[in-house]
Amino acid sequence: MAERNISFTAHQTKTSQPEGFLLRHQWTILPIALAILDGLTVFGVLNLAFNIRFKLNLPIFRTEVMDSPAYYLNLECAMVIAVLVMFLLAGLYNISNLLAGMREYSLVFNCVVILVVLILVVSFLIPAFVISRGWLVMAWLFTFLGVDIERFIFRRFIHQIRKKGYFVKRTIIIGANEESRYLAGQIQDTPRSGMMIIGFMEEGIPAGNKIYERYVSLGNLSQLDNIIEKYHIDPDKIITVHNAVEPADNMESPTVERNLDDKIVTFLGRITFQKGPEYFVEAARKVLDRYPNVRFVMAGTGDMQQKMIRRVAKLKMGTKFHFTGFLKGNEVNKLLAMTDVFVMPSVSEPFGIVPLEAMQSNVPVVISKQSGVSEVLKHAIKVDFWDVNALADAIYGLLAYPKLPEMATREGKSEVDNLKWENAAFLVKQVYERAIRLSSSN
């Protein structure tokens, strides 16, 4: 998905979600309820083993073994506590292991075997600790089978109430292109995955617009924080895979001649509100007042282009400000090759690959703190998009003090060369593999 981060997160819609205490605390209630069921199940099967061993008088068992109900009741209570502690230590109440099918059953088996071995070791070391081997064998077998059956039934129950919106990973898909819709179809066709799609988020698509079948747009990425808060999403459940840039070896290096002594500051992108072109224009006026030997270039088109042209004229910057129109391919590379400072003052930017391309072209960059790429870059100057004075100061510093752009260029080039698509693809692959594991285990 070009020009955006790929993110997966849990949340639910107002129209189909259950409300109230259970919804808000469902993932806390789940392991507690399961621990209670485990305790009751273990106590029940241990009692069953006691009754079979000592009450039925089966000929296969020795009759002289101590059969004190009080003794075995205390032993059963101690074993229930021991089993629950071992389950806890083994991660059987960890959300990642709950409802996990064979992995869950395997952990139960291992815990019960370890407990029985410990009991045998204790009985060997402490002669006074007498226990019926027949009861112990049945206790081991019944505990393993009983807990597995109990957890299997519990899983079936959870799968049923998932249809009502409980115990599902509510999922937002970032981006609304063909790949995103295909992913939505895959999740929709796999109800056992435990994922429930709520909708899509995409720049430029108003909330409520239909994207795929019954799923709609929830708004643009600038509203993501509000959605996280509104639907009680755990930020730790958000997986972000940042974009990268093509290696410099794969890029054509254009040869350009600069027929002027003035330095060049470039804005490259759509001339729309989201990209913050007006802040670039206002900062340009402030920089020219302090550093006249500079020209500003605004490359791109958009609905604010005529407004920006009029503003430049009003600020009397006509001879120092250039509008190139839309550029593509090698034209972009040529412009970056002539640029001394690149500026991206975006109001809202899912990511922003152009600053990476500029740094790869040995151009220092100034970006807004509100852009996605600001999460990745350490050697870019970052300002708030609305702070025109800070933006102008950053541009002026890179123009007036040679050591500053020299350091930014050197460190920035090294940094961006390590942002590889292979790394981003590997992280995306891990997300899919985790989803597949969850789907197959459930």
C-alpha cells in the first residue's frame, strides 16, 4: 500500500457492538472465568477418581491403602491450587494462549504430567506421605481429559457469542485499495479467525462512504487517535509497518546544471490543505526577509494552487517563488538534485516517502511533527506544521550555516539507506503469519 503505513488494530462499531461492563472488561473476565472453571473441573475429577478408587471396591485395586476422605480432600484442594499455579506459569491464562486449540491442550498435558511427577518425588522423599497409586493414575488421566474437555466446550461457547460481537479482535484496515479489500474478504470468509472488520480508514474518503460490501470508511488517519479513545482500543494491539524507499543503486542519478547562485528550497506534493502549502508560503516570506539569496519552488498541483499563487503575489515574492506544475519520474529527480533544502509541512500525512527520497539525494529535510515519517527519521528537522516561525528558522538555519546541512545530509543519507522495503515486507509477513496461526488454532 504505497504512501501509507499498514496498521491493524482492534475496535468495534456503534451499530453492531455490545455495550456495557462485559465489553469493556471482556479480556480480563475471560482468564478469570477460565481459571474458575479449571479449578472446579480439577476438583470434580479428583473427587471422581477418589470415588472410583475407594467406593466402588474394584478388584484391580489394593484394599489396604489408606482411604481417609479428609486426607484426600486436603490433598485434592492442594492439587487444585498447584494445578492453577502451574497453568498460570505455563501461560494458560495468557490471552495469546487462550482459545488456541492444540497448543492449549499440549500445555495442559505438560502441566499435569509435571505435577504427577512432583507428587511421586515427594512421596519418595517423605515416607509419611502415603498416596494410592491407582488414585494418582486416575487423577492424572481424569485431570488431563477433564480440563481439555472443559476448555473445548468453553471454546465452542466463545465461538457462539463471538457472533454477538464479544471476544473478537475488532479490526480496522488502513487503506482502501484493491489489496485492502481483498484482505477484508479473506478475514470475512474466515470467521474462526476471531477478527471482526469494523471498517476502513483512508485519506480523502469521508466517514460513512461504502468501501467494500457492508464496510464503510471511518474517516481519515488524522482521526485515528479519536477512534482509539472512543472504542477503548489497546494501543499495544496496533501494529505499524513503516514505508521505505527504493535503494539508491536502483535510481537514476540525473546530471543537472544550476544557472543561478541562489539556493533552492523545495515543496513537492499535492497543493492541498493536507500538505500545508500555505505554511510553506508564509515561512518563505520570513526567510526572504533574512536571507534574500534563495528561491522557493512549489512542485505539484491541487485545489489550493491558485490561492497560493495569489498569496505569493500579495507577499511580493513573485521573482523568488516558482510554481512548476505536476512533475513525474526523472523530473522529480532533477528537481531534488538542484534542491538545497526540502520542506514537507504536512497537516496530516500517513507517511510521506518524498522526504526519504530527498535525503537519499543528499538533501537536508524539514518535516512536520504531524507526519508519519517523523516517527522514523532521526536526522530530519521537525516542527509543528502550524508554527511558521519555527519552520522559517529551520529553513534559515540550513541555508545560513553550512555545517548544519553537512551533518544532516551525511547522517540522513546513512539513515535512509537502512530503510529497506525488505524489512517492511518481513514485518507485514509476520503480521499475516500471526493471523494465520490464530485462525488455524481457533
